[in-house]
Amino acid sequence: MRIVVDYDLCESNAICMQIAPDVFEVRDDDFLYVLDETPGEGRRDAMDEAAQRCPKQAIRVED
């Protein structure tokens, strides 16, 4: 599984960070950073939730 973020769409609203702070981080510069682009399969549910709850649909989970 791989996490892909479309930074042109991303608003850095930190919803994904609330769901998975070990994978997503919004820093003081107000930009989203992906801390782990390839989280383990055990994180699939959280990654799917982050992608679904993203207001701009900027997150994709690829196999």
C-alpha cells in the first residue's frame, strides 16, 4: 500500500493527521507532510478513513 497526496488539492486542514498522526503531519509552515508513504497493511483501515474524510479528496491509497 502506498499513500499519494495531491498537494494541488490539499488544504492542510489536518483531518488526516487527527486520524493517523504517525503517517500525516501538518507543520508550522501549514503544509502537509507524509511521514510514512508505505504504512503497513495493518494501517489500511486508518488510511482508507483518512482518504474518505479528506474534504478535497486529495489523498489516495494505492495498492
